[in-house]
Amino acid sequence: MTRSTRSTTAARTRTTARASAFALLAGVGLTACAPELPQPAPEGPPAVPPAVVTLDQSTRILDQVGEVLATADASRSAADLAPRVSGPALTSRTAEYTIATATGDATAVTALPVTPQTLVVASTTDWPRTQLVVTEQPEDLSSPRLLVLRQEAPRSPYALWGWVRLLPGVQMPATASPETGSEPVPADATTLVAAPTDVVAQYADVLGNGAASAFAASFATPDSYREQIEAARARNQASAAEGAGTFTETYAAVPDQVVALATADGGAIVVGGLTTASALTISGASLTVPPDFAAVSGGALAPNAVLRNSLSVSYTDVVAFYVPPAGADAPIQVLGGEHTFTSASGS
């Protein structure tokens, strides 16, 4: 074998060896277990849920709600309220527009400023989400409003769900800063002197039965909202008696209309919906239907129609409370309320 032949043979041998090695490595790569690649680990939920909106976001929400209210107030059309007004607020505002249109009385529409004095923002990762807003005083110098804004689902806008007029001299309880957020309180919470749903139902019983209610001592007095309801009822009863008629009024909590956010002391601000049903019977007398009652009757009553048997009026109510923490030696305080008649019927 020549030197050249031996070199060529050796080169072929090395090439074959390398090829076999590559083939072997390739086989190992195909048959052996591949190392696991690192997977991104999502961060766990924060120990304390964040505030659901920032101050800038809250300002934008209030501005948007205010713009919708201004447009609808000008047109007096409830259709213009969607989708930024919902719940008892939508029921009440719709009735107010109907009355204002029928009577020409602009004061039938409640002033609702949206510039905040105080914000109470929920701290949660769940829905629905709630904000409470204590507004500036309206131009008519009536009491500031407590607005309830709700977001029902992630893609839904915040809507005005309800409002109350704060009672004169009321002091709002301390809450966490809006940057930190306040924890939502379940409707059946046992951490309060009474669960939020029970608070609303018990107050309805107090409105109906006064000092005879089993729950009367649970609520602070004086309570100017209750006093106004009782005074109006007494006047109507006296007027009915003069005509040999009767006047009765019943109050009921609306079970699915309650929201609550925690206060700094472990209590809660609770806002709940109620209904009031007034029934007047007439005997040996007659009653002329006021234009505003006719307006909310849905056409059942004509303005100035004469009734000789009965008149029924329904109201949509929203009431706000401060509820102390469980074990506290303090009564539940009424912070404010709104009482709007929304339907009527009679014969």
C-alpha cells in the first residue's frame, strides 16, 4: 500500500467514525428524555386585594356618570340613562322624569352632583364591585348625597346603583383610604352586630311598628328619616279617618338590593333597598288624583280623576346605615335615605 493510499484510507476511516458518532448522538437525542424547560410561574394572589380603581379611574367614572345624568336630565328620557344607571336608581330616576314631564316641575328631578368629598373604594378581586361616594353639597343647599356605584362584571361599566340624602349632622364612619381600599362585607356576614340583609329587614320592621318593634332598640335615635316617614303616615291616617276611610303603610326589604363595605373599626357601611306600599281606602268621600300620582300610574289614572274607593301608591326606598362590629355596645345608625314614589293605582 502506498503512502498516499494509506492516507486516503485513514481519512475515510476517520470520516466514517465521525459519521457513526454523529448518528449515535442523534439517536441518543431522539430516544433519551429531554431536560424539562423552565415554565413561567404566575404570581399568586396578593395577601391583601388591591383597591379596584385608582383615584384617576374613579374620577373618570364619576365624570362619565355625570355626563350621562346631565344628558338624561335635559331630555327627561330614561333611555338616555343606559348603561350608567341601574337598580333602584334607575327605577327612581325614571319615575322622576315621568313626573317632571307631566307636571312641568323641574324640582321633581333630584339634584345629583358627582364631585366627591369622600371616596370609599372596594378592595377585592371579585365582582360585583362597589364604590361609595359622598358628594359635594348640591346647588339647592340640600344635604350631600351618598352615591352607590356598581360594576356587575369585568366588561361592564360602573353604574349609579342608588343614592341617599345624608341626614343633617350625620358623621360618616372612618374608612380605609381609597388608595388602599375597603373590604366588601358579605350580605350574611357574622362579623357585625347584625348581618347586612338582616339590618335592612329589621329597619323595615321598625318603620312599620315603631317602638313596638322587637328591633327598635337596635337603632340609634333620633332618626330623622324614620321621623319623617312616621309623621307623613300619621297625617295620612288622620285625613283618612276624617272621611271614614283608612290609611295603612307596609315596608319590606328587597333581599338582593344590599351592598356593604368595611369601616376602619371592623364595622360596615350598609346600603339597602326597601319598598313602601301605601293603601288608602275611601268611604263616603272622594279623592282627586294629583298630577304626579297620575303620571306614575302608567295611564291607569287620569290627572284630576275622581277616586271613590281606594288609592295605592308604591315607593322605592334606599337607606344607608353604619353597622358596628360584632360585640360592640353601640346601636346601628341611619346615615341617610331616599323615598321616591314610583307607581300608583286606584278606583
